[in-house]
Amino acid sequence: MNVLACLIAFLLTLTNFEQKIIDWLKVPVSSNYTCVNDSAEGYLKYPGSRIGMEHFYTQLDKMLADGGNVNILHIGGSHVQAGDLSGQMRSNFSRWGDATIGNRGLIFPFKVLKSNGPWNYYVTYSGDWGKSRCVSQQPDAELGLSGAAAIAKDTKDSISFDFRGDRRWAFSKIKIIGESSSASVFPFIISESDTIYYTEKEENPEAYVFDLGSERTTFQIAFKGVSETNTFTLRGIMPLSEREGITYSESGVNGAAVPSWLRCTKFTQDLSLLPPDLVIFGIGINDANVPVDEFDPEVFKSDYRTLIRRIQSVNPDCSFLFITNNDCYLNLPRKKRRGKKKTFNPNTAKVQQAFTDLAKEYNGCVFDVYAIMGGLGSSDKWLKENLMKKDHIHFTREGYQLVGDLMYNAIVDDYFIKRNAE
């Protein structure tokens, strides 16, 4: 048992110290935010049984007691692709101590697609790449867990990653997930002093493992044998270490709705590389961005059930946490608005209820951002406090970090207090 785990276990046996250890693990949230609805229940809600979260909590128990790995996957659209919310959650879990910090999780070079990506790793690239995303009705490549693909088709194509010197998630191995069109095509790593070739190749899903020999925070990928006709389709990268602990992966694509993820034919194959103990769902804001009479909650829930079945095929015991949509504008083209100004989206309340239904059905839980914001029209207040962007859809970095702090604190409360009280 690591030192932090021993301390937590000991203090939790002492009534007087129980709240102190919880307060130590939680992150402080400023009371200056008047836009946060104090009357809302800022904890995890269980419309049905809480038994579904027990798998995740049991894995945390085992990790604290004996070591081991806990995998969390956060999946969504633009709220996730930018990495601010998921990055705050990952950073908050690192408060549990060095002995519980696992790997960085799945990464993808969105810059190659000329799109934004998580700020906590820096990407540069060269060459002219092909690209594909799950928001296309007919993607140009078979997609997996990242929901996107970068297609190398020239020997000049390369990508460099820099974790900005953050050694919390330093790595000594790299696993590249992708598919070559020919046996003569494969990726390799360019290091400061030499070229590193893969030491292991996995077949299903196709993945290449590289042993870097020592921990580092930067690496560069290039490709052997690629051409216009012989290509390599890169679906994701997993920086790995020998550490055990919590690994928090994000899978987000701007504009993605639930059907977008259902187009990812290699989703379950890639997911098998990091079978999740907890999936945090943040998909819904794009599904609900349609005229009120066109949003069908039953179709929305049916699509979610299909996605959940695919996840359960990898881990039948996986726990589920649903994040409700935030209050936002109904961002329709002017012709669909019939000349009217943008209005706050009434479909948000329907998604809130749909997530309540799904959480009850799968014994999951709900983190109700919509209620915490204050319901319909509340994004105006968040905008005034610099927590929401002018589009009334996306949060600012500060806003995402606040939501991440509130959700993390809700999980800590639920795991250490509410779980043991029932």
C-alpha cells in the first residue's frame, strides 16, 4: 500500500479526521462566482441504484490498497476536444499523490487536421496529410476511439509531441494505434540521438509498441514507405509508463453527436487497449442543436444505448456518469430560425431528462451542469462572469476548470462519504 493510501485509510477510521481528509483531497472553489446556483444539488445524482458506480469505486479501493490501474474515459464533442475540462479533472486526480498517477491517456494530433486540441501537449507537424473525422456522414477512413484519423501519405510526414515539461505523465513507451495499407509501411520514432523501431506489433487493433529506454516528455513520429498509394492511418497514440494509478483519457471531436461516435467502426477495438472502469459521457449538445420539434429524446436514448452496448462489450461492469448539457443558445442557421434572433435552447431540459432516464436504466449517475448553472437562460450570467464565451455554447478555460472542479469534488464526496453512509 502506498503512503498516501495508508494515510487516507488511517484517517478515515478516525471520525474527527474524516472531513479533514476529504477537504484535503477536494479542490477549493471560489465563493465569488454568483452565477453558480447554490440551491442546485452539486453532487452526483442517482435516479436509480448506485450499484453501477461500485465497479469504479471498487477499482479505486484496490488501487489505494494494493496498487493497480484505474481507467477513466471522457467522451464528447468540442467540450472535450479542447481538453480544458478533462485536463482539469486529470490534474485534480493527481492530487491523490504520485503513487496514484497513471498514464496521460489517449492523445491525438488534432493540429494535423487544422483543428484545436488539448493545450497541455504541444503538437507540430510537417507534410501534407489526409484527414478524417467522425462528424462526416461518410468518413474517409475507418475511425476508432479518437473519432478522427490523420493519414500519412508522404515520407516527409511527421509529428512531434511535447508535454510542455510536465513530468507527472512522463512516459518510457509509446503505443501507436493505426493501420498500414501495406506490410512495408510502418511508423518509427525519431529520438534525439537515433531512430527507434517498434519492438512489438499487436494485430487487433493494429498497434505498434516502442520502448524509448528512459522516461521523457517529448517524441517525434515519422513513417517508413508511405506514398499516395501506400498510406498509414493514425487513429491515436498512448504514451505509457511503468507507473500504476489513474489514467484519464479524453475522446472529443468538435461537432460530434452520438451518431458520430457510432460511425467509428473500430471504436471497440481501440477501446480494448484501455478498458474503462468509468466512462464520463458529455455527448448531447450537438444532438440537441435542432429545432424543438425535431429533437426526439427516444431516438437520442436509443443511440446512447447502442454506444453503451459497445462499451460494455469491452467491459460489462463499466460505470457510467452522464454530464447534462449546459445552458446554451439554439445555434441554428438563420433560415431555420425563420429570421428570428437566437434563443436559449429548450431541448437542453429534454436532454437532462433523457440522461436521468439512462442513468436509472444503467444504474449510473448524473452530474447536472444545467441545474448548477441555473437552468434556461443562465449562460447569460456565466458570460458576465467570464465563464462562458460569447457564443453562449462553450465555456472559457476558467469556466471549464470550474466545472471540472465541481465535478471532481462531487466524485470525491460520493466515493469517500455518501457511498459509505448508505
